[in-house]
Amino acid sequence: MAGPLGALTIAAPGFFGLNTQDSGITISNGFALEANNCIIDKFGRIGARKGWTEYSNAETDLTGAIRAIGEHTNTDGTLTVLFTANNKLWKLDSNFDPVELTAASGTSVSITDDDWQIISYNNKSLFVQAGHTMVLYDGTAAEYEELAAPPPSDEPTCGAACFNRAWVAKDYTVYWSKILEPQSFTGTGSGQLNMREIFGEDDNVVAITSYNNRLVIFGRRNIAFFTGAEDPTGTSFQMVDHIKGIGCIARDSVQNVGTDVVFLSSEGVRTIGRVIQEQSSPIGDVSKNVRDELVQYADGESEYRIKSIYSPLDAFYLLTMPITGFTYCFDMRTQLEDGSRRATIWTGIEPTAFAVLNDNTLLIGQEAYLGQYTGYTDNGSAYRLSYYTNYLDLGDATAESLLKKVRLAMIGSGQQEGQLKWAFDYNSVYRNTVFALADDGSSEYNVDEYFSDDDVDNEAEYSSGIILGNISLHAGGKGAVLQLGIEIEINGGALSIQKIDIFAKKGKMIT
């Protein structure tokens, strides 16, 4: 005979983010085994990511994927968006029309790919790409030119603007420009550094950045930290820390995230975390809960096609894998107890480049367009949010559970339809029922009840059409462990999942 009705509550579903690393049987029910097209918002709720809309206008000669985006500051203080596509360099004019940059007189550079890095400082923007001559845009005309004073190797693969100068690297050599002159790599104040001697092994420079008032140079298996980079020709310029065995495998994965630096290593996404009182620099494991899958996907990518961004406004770090079509989203607000960050995966949006503008607008590269991260469609098309719990024993691992109903508390906007799915005992065939969060705050379709007006959990409609709904759905079946899934079509409205209540009776003992 079945026991009394019991309840299991999952408060803040998916609060810990996605976990594909550990066993789905033993992890906390705060983790998700699937979290697609989701974010973790500032309240710790799992909700729908935003979509994108066209930021630039159409241009006949702009048909390919945009693979690099930067923002150039002109001498009058105005800002210009620069980008690369179709083996050409482009800028966006004040009407958001793409304008091709042409080669200046005397410049003859053959452009065969779009994997540039754009480095902007002091009204100058440098374009660097493997196998290509470095070129300069100074904002005075819609053209680019070769540098009059390039470094000894004029085909650098990476660089950065920090400490009042530009830094670029080719193979194992780092070059720095004159102070305040990012276009001048020869003469007094410029110089170079042999990183093979610093690393102590045959390792090339992958990326350069600054952190905690230090210059940071990444190899594939090494990270070196330098003080005194304000004057690299002086005696105060010296290495003060060296991490061996960990490095960066993708130039464009490096992002400053306020008080830390995030990068992609051969072991997953890491941060340079440093305790001020310590001499060494411990490394944080951002992607610990999704590490194996992420590393597997990264191994199949071109290192220059892996792109990333940190959005201060959204407090997330995005890392996109174009071959798989996956974009990993890491919430950077807080760390979990093990030092990792909460992760979700985005599909369908498939960005090919990123940039955050001075006004915090997040731009994403798309085919033939610059896109803006905004709204809740992918340029007019709906996308699907999916969230699946870990495997739940409903409180007693020694007995079957008889599922009776599931109650969902969600915040949404407008008419949104979805499916509740469930399966027992690791079965991959799910039963399902449909529901809708309607404009008037009521639930529809296979709904058991909608709580009465005097119920403290009853729906409440907020301003701007935001609806809080408690939807109670009939469910059935029995088993030792249960997995629930929620899939919702996102088509113009925000949505977040507040709470899940699972009602079941205790069945027979498992022998």
C-alpha cells in the first residue's frame, strides 16, 4: 500500500549550474544535467539567455562571418567600431553602415583570412594575425597602412595595449613599442624579450595581458609575470613569478574580469587568482564542473576561432566553440565552494566574435552582420530553453516513488509554452505534459489547479507584463530515481524558473 503524499522542493533550480563532470546520482539537486540557452541571473535563478538583433546595416560586399571586433577611439574622443570579415577590414559609420577600409598608398598587404586581433591605444588601432603583416588604422581616413617603424618581425600573432604602450609577439619573442606610440617599435624606448629564455623551454607566446599591475605573458605551457612594465628598458622590469605546466591555448580566450584574468588552458577554463600576501599565483579552475566535455570540444577547434568576452553588465564570461556550435556561459559573480563558476551552454546563437563597447553594449559576430546581445529572439527566430535536473531519489533510496504531480513556480513575460518531461531509473524515453504561462497569469492545458486568490503562492502580475505563475501539473509513473526536464520556447519574452515542487507517494521497497 502506498504511503502518504510527500513533497520534495528544488528551490532555485540549477542554482549551481551545469554539471557534466560528476555522477548525476551523487551531485546536489542544485546542479543541472542539462542547461541550454540559460543564464544564472543575479538572484541565483536559472533563466533564459537573451538573443540578438542586427546592430549593423546590410552591405552587399559583407557576406561572411565577422571574426574580430574592436572599438577605436578617435582623436576627438568619438568611438568607431572596427571589424573583420570577407578577408577585409571594416569600420561602422555613424549610420551603422559598414565601410570597407582600403589599403593606403604604398601599402601592399595580402589578406587571406579574418582571424585578426584588434589592439587599440592612444587613437591608433593595430591589426595582428598569424602570417600577415601588421597594419595600422589611425581614424583619419577609411584606410589602413603598414607601420613605418614595425618590429623586427612584422607578422606578430598576438598582442595587447597596456602600460602606455603596445606589446606584440611572434613565436617566442615579445616586442614593445615606444611609450604613447603604439605604432613605433624601433628606436629609444622600444625593445624585445626572448621568452624562450624566460620559460626555460621551447614554448611560444600565445597571449599577452596585464593583471594586478603586472605584465602577463602566456605560453602554451607557461605563464610569466613581470613588474616594472611601465619602463621595460629599466632595471625594475623583471620577472617576479613563473607558473610552469599551465598556459593558454587560445589567444582570444584571455579576458580581464575586474580583479582577475580568465583564459582557456589545455585543462579547461582557468583564472589567475592571487592572494595579495602570497608570492605565488594559484590558478582557479573555472570550468571544473564541465571540464572534460569542454576540453574535448576545444581540442577540435582552430585556436584562432575560439572567441571569448567578459560582460561587466551581465557578469558573465562567454567562450564559444564554433565547430560544435556551443557557447559556454560562466557566471562570474560568485565562486562555488570548490572554486569553480556556474556554467550553462548556449546553442543556436553561434557567435563568431565578441566585443563590449564603451557603453557596455555587447556585440557578437554573425554572418554578414554585427549583432547586439539584446531581446529574446535570435534575430526574430525563437530558441528553446532546456533544463534537466540530476537524478532524484525523492528522499528514500530504498523505496520506489509514485509520482503524482509537479508544481512549477516561474516568472515569465507574455504567452510562453513549454513542456514538463520526466523519466524514471535513467530511462532516456521521457513522458511529458504541456503547459503555458499566459498573458493573464493563468496556466493552461494539462493543469491540475491554479491556486486560489487567497493562497499566498498565488500568481502575481508585476509591471512591464511580468507574470509570476505557480503551475500544478498531473504526472505519473514510478521508480527508484526520477529526472525532470523543463523545455520552453523563448520567443520575445524573458523567463526564469523559481522553484519546483515534486509530489509523490512512497511505494514498495526495492529488493
